[in-house]
Amino acid sequence: MNQNAPAAPQSSSTDLADDLALALRLADRADAVSRSRFRATDLHVTTKPDRTPVTDADRAVEQAIRGELGAARPDDSVRGEEFGTGGGAAGSVRQWIIDPIDGTANFMRGIPVWATLISLAIDGVPVVGVVSSPALGRRWWGARGLGAFTTDALDATPDVARPIRVSGISTLADASLSYNSLKGWDEEGRLDDLTRLSRAVWRTRAYGEMWSYMMVAEGQLEIAGEFDLQPYDMAALVPVVEEAGGRFSSVGGVDGPWSGSALATNGLVHDEVVALLGGRAASN
């Protein structure tokens, strides 16, 4: 786990284990819905006011998760991409943050790189995260103090959870970077920063969506970052990356998923990357 992660409110490991178990059950429910609509010939696609696409699967997945949470955690509020924020007891500091399908554009084009993101934040700090990608046959999860894990379907044997850990690479010259998209960095006016970073590292690719961040958590990449994000795009990624030993902040170095951009690293190169991109060192 990452010793530099921001402190969360007091919550016992037993409580978080129960919340994580619930999040995994929610992911099972979400996968059953999304898998049935992936590559469906009658998939219904519309455009939201922000000009991003949404499918009937996005809405159905979020509705399914909200229904389960309403029964299991009626006092917790819920914040989702498709249906906003609501529910919960007055004064509750617990909020479930959901992206029903992260990578909707991929989903609607039949590309398997997409996932359901489920997180629990307490006092604004993500402490449980599940990233479930049924089309890839992969799932990743983590909870504060309980570690980070994954399962995959690489062979015919039953999935067995295995712990994951970031890489030990400590120099940018040996590091690999995933930047998601050139267009995103260009629209933010940061293409020169990305070019400077790409010249400093060993290898650059644009794997995209949640996958880049999970590859950091698994030690396959050292750096992943992008702009134009919402909290529901990032909250579930935070506990997985941090519990695997990495760091998660904005591109400018602000910890957490609340600043509109994401920078995940193995921790060893984090401050150097933030400085190279013109930000401040991420807080400890």
C-alpha cells in the first residue's frame, strides 16, 4: 500500500472489507447487464448535452447499481455519471461514485477496452475501488489498508485473485508512459508538456481509458495521465493505484480525483513528472 496516500477518516478494516465485498457484488451485477448489451445490434445511442455519447447500457448499469445500493446502504449517497447525485441520510460522509461504463465510445464501437467503475469515498477520500472489465476478462480492486488485487481469464482455470504491485523503476529514462490521447492534451494547451515528458521517458503509448491506470497498478507502466475528467472517471482508480504502492493526483499535483485531470505513477517518479509538467510536487 502507498504510505503517502492522504489520510482517510477512521474506518475499521472490517467495515471496509464489507464495503469492498458489496462493491464486488455490484460489479457482478453490472457485468451481467453490460455484457448482455456489448456488441448488441439494437444498442441505443444518444448524445448528452456535453456532446458525449450515452447508450441504453450505461443507464441500465447505473440503475442496477443504484437499486442494489438503495437496499444495502440506504444511508449512503450516490453520485453517478448518468443520474447525478442523490440519496443518503442527512450529514452522511459516505458516497458511492459510479461510472457505469467508462469507455462508452469503445463500448459502442465494439472495442473491449471499457469497464464499470465503482468507488466508495468517505469525507471525499476514495477508500474502496473496483474496476470491472468483462469484455477483457479482467477485474481490479483495492481498499484502504487491504491491498490491491486482480483476476484475469488467461486460461480455462477458475479465476484466482492475485495481489498487484507497481514497478520499482525510479528513473524517467527507463519509464513507460500512457497519455490517453494527443487531442486531449492539445485541447488543454499542454501538448508541449506532453512532448517534453515523452522525450524524457523510454516508451510512450496511448492504451486509453481505465486500462492505462490499471497497468500502472500492475507494474506494466510507470506513468498514466490525461485531462477533461470527472470524479466518477477517477474515484475507483485511486484505491487500486495507491494500494498497489503508487500515487494518484491531478496533472498539477493535487491529490485525489477532484481536480479535472489524472496522473497516476508508481510513486517513485511522481514528483519528477509533476515538476516536468509544470505542477507542484504532490502532497504527502
